[in-house]
Amino acid sequence: MSVDRKVYDALSRLIGYPRAGFDEACEEWVSVVREQSPKAGEILEAFQTFLAKYSVEKLEEFYTRTFDNSQTAALEIGWHLFGESYERGAHLVHMRSLLRELDIEEGGELPDHLSSVLAILARCDATLARSMAEQMVEPAVKKICISLAADQNPYESVLDAVLEIINLHVQETNGCI
């Protein structure tokens, strides 16, 4: 089965900042992921259970505490790959260029935020998507997962689903580059 890259858009939204209606929209996004990978869909069930328990205000607060107030769980991919080095600056410029080129709105996050990078994977050519998935997203997301595992954070299931889809994508394109 070929990875339908609309699954990256669904994952991008699942890892985005929760807004009003997030829990209802989550059903649709999880359905897209489950259609691509029943295993990834199953992984997301814990996240859906978590969402059902809280108001959007509590979800916003939890999201901020989880990702915005922690260097080890920050969703900026470049941070995990390069730290505060010169290479990160070049990486940010490249990500911003890709966002413009692919007509993706940058929003309020840095251009290497995981939600933006997943949106890029949904729209860029297959060679670049595989390279980014394997060389950037996978190693960074694994680092974030380690940070979240210590607290049994529900967002870990979203990141585990990201890793599952990336693994499928890399397996399907293995030997094609």
C-alpha cells in the first residue's frame, strides 16, 4: 500500500495547537490516519480518550506546558537536530523557503515546527519527502518521545503515530532514491 500523503496533513493538525472544535475535528483526522495505517490509528485511541476528558482551555494549557515550556519536548525539529548552532539558522531559512514554495501558511510558529514540516511532507516531491522524513523528522520525533515518555504524556501517542507513518513511508520508498 502506498502512503497517501494526506495522512501527513492529518498528523500536522493533530500535533497543532488545539482550538475550539479540535476534539470533533480530531475524529476525522484520526480516521484518515487509521485508513492509512490501522496500527497508527490504534495508537491514537489513547489521545482521543484524553481529548474527551478536557475542555479546549485545559487542552490549550496542557499543550503549552508540554511543548512550549520544555526544550526537550519542543516541536521545532531544527532544535533537536542542530541546537542553537549556525546550521539551525540555515535550516530555518530552508524550511521557510519550502513553506513559501509549497504555498503553506507559516502561521505563528517557527518554520521548522513539526506541524509545518508534516505539511511540507504532504506537498513536496517524493524524494524530498522521504529524505526529510528519514533524516530530520524521525530522529527529532524520537528525541521528543523520550522526553514525553517520562511523564506518560498523551501527546506521545500522536508522535508515535507520526513515527509509524514515517516508517511506512520510508519502507515503501526504500531503494527508490
